[in-house]
Amino acid sequence: MKKIFIINGGHPFAHSGGRFNETLFNTTIAHFQSLEGYAVKSTQVGDNYDSKAEVEKFKWADLIIYHTPIWWFQLPFGFKKYIDEVFTDGHQNGIYHSDGRSSKNPAINYGTGGLLKGKKYILTTSWNAPKEAFTLEGEFFNETSVDDGVMFGFHRMNAFAGLERLATHHFHDMEKNADVEKELKDYWDFLSQTENRFILEDCSAGLINAG
């Protein structure tokens, strides 16, 4: 039984109702619940939660799936608060032990104290910015991708905890030119392909460990 933990980092604020990420969140839950061999837990950061119980979900899961909009080139403040609280409660409690260094040689091995090794994650983000803002010369993000730019710190945060990135999927131009039906179809296809990759990589790791 594969264990999937799905997090909706979006929440209502000002003109943002959070509807698209809630739709993604529910689509992801429905996808895995429609398949045999998966157990699903989920959290919406805009709802009440217990940070210690959330730590247990990270420890329980084989795969964590994060959904988040991007507000002012960062995580929504409610999602950042969730991460700060949950990862802090996960210190020496299943998420990370330390920063990985020793007092004998404090210059090396930073970021190696994560306790979630062997687990993977998927990230989706949604943007007002069009895809071309990241890819075209002279455009706003200087030809730097979402993963290597705005979300670089988020990926290193997960690596610090020992998690391995499985895949990312980014939704662009979602305020002015969104084709939600097409985006959801493309996302469903992405989920199916990524799920197959997750199974294959897990089987390969099992064969290596068995051999």
C-alpha cells in the first residue's frame, strides 16, 4: 500500500479565493482514491490543523504532494506558517535531526540531517505570470525556470528534510488567460505519468536493495 499525503497550500486572501488550487487538491485526492493500492491523507492549510499531527503525516507518507499558488514570488503566508510550525515540531521527531554538521568540522555536511530519506515529493505551483516570462530573453525572470528561481529555496527545504523531488508541474497565466478545462486534463495526464514513474522508481530501488 502506497501512502500519499496531499497538501493544499492555497487559502483565501484579498482577491484570491483559492479555488483553482482547491480544485487541484480535490482532483489529486480523487485520482489516488480511484486507484487500488493507495492510502490518502490530506490537509488544507487554510483550515485548522494540529502541527504535531501534521508531522505524523509526513512521517507516514511515501509521497508528499504540495499544491500552492505563488503570491508576490513566494509561498502564501498561511502555507509558510504551516511549514514553519510543522517542520519545527518535526525537529528530532521524524522530519530532521540537525543540520547535519559536526562540531569537529562545521564547514561541511550542512543539510544532511534530514530524517525523511527514502520519501519523495511533487510540487505544483500556479502563477499569473505567463510561461514566456521564464523562457524568453529579456523577459522578467531572466530565462530562469520556476524550479531554479523562485522555488529553489522550497526545493532545498525539502532536501534538508531528506525528501527527493519526483516531479513538478507549473500552471501559468491563470488569472488572465486560464483554460481551466485544458489545464486539468494536462494535470490528470501528468499525475498518471508521474504515478507510473513513482511505481517504477520504487520497484527499481527495491530490486537494488534486494540484490
